Amino acid sequence: MQDAEEEAAPPEASLAAKMLETRTIVISGQVDEKLAERVISQAVILNGLSHDPIRLLVTSQGGHVDSGYAIHDVLKFIESPIVSIGAGWVASIGVPILLSGEKDSRFCLPNTRFLLHQPSGGAGGQATDIRIAAEEILKLRERLNGMLAEETGQTIEKVQTDSDRNFWMTAEEAQEYGLVSRIIERASEIA
């Protein structure tokens, strides 16, 4: 009976189940509410099963800031330690998601690229509404810069200057900056 159920399940469901068995969560592509719901659900389930470490593989161009914050905050909230691994590119709100890993358990693969920049958004309507939207984006920028400074050990002024425009980093530069603790080539390098 179980074989028939597995055959009926879509391949994505089977893959997701196998990933959960290995305590691995993958964040890939655009960060949005749907991705946040999936990642948060997986993290809560894994944390409920045990407080063993959870591996978080991040390869994302970023996306919706509040969805990214939700992922970051829940991963910090649960008791299971997070081991984060950057691959491909970790950009925009993908960086704070990667930073949800324990400071000494943030890794990246050798060819990973990182992008810091200020949040962006659009506004329309009356002048007052546009002003309110602009003020909110500025608050988001301050919050992101504060988080980056705290997590990396950089000064708030340096983070603010660096993220004022697109600021790309190689894996080595990201390690020097404090985004990752180590560059790894094999899963066996993670203790």
C-alpha cells in the first residue's frame, strides 16, 4: 500500500519528505509568502521532532523583504541550531536569511556570490501615501543595516556605505566581511 501512495505522490512531495528526513531546508529562487510559509512550516516541524541542527541551503536572488524577515525570525526563534550554507548566489533578503545560521555555522561553497543593497519598492497614489511608503523603505534599510552590522561585526557606517548601491562579494570577500565563517567544498567539512 505504501508503494502505491508513493507512486501517487508528486515527485516534489517525495523530494520534500526526503529533505526533511535529512533535516535540510532549501531556499531557492524568489523569496515570497509561499516560500516563507513552506520554510517556516518545515523549520517548525523539524524543531518539534528534535532540537538537532537543521541545515539551510540558500541560493536566492532575494525578493519580498517581509517574507525574508519572517523566515529569518522563525529560524532564530526555534531551538534547533541552524547551519546555513550559501550556494550560487545569496542576494538581497537572501543574505539575512543566510545570517539566521549560528555565527560559526555559516558556510558557503567556493563559487557563491553575495549581493548587499538597500531595499527597493514602489509607491503610487497621493503625495502623503508616497511619503509614508518612502519612510517605511528607509526604516527597512536602517533595520537591515543594523542586522548586517551586528551579525558581521562591521560598523553600521560601513554597511550603510557598502549597501548604498549594489555591493557584490565573492566567497572569500564574504568570509572576510563576516557573512560566512568558512568556505567549504564538501558536506563532510561541516562538523
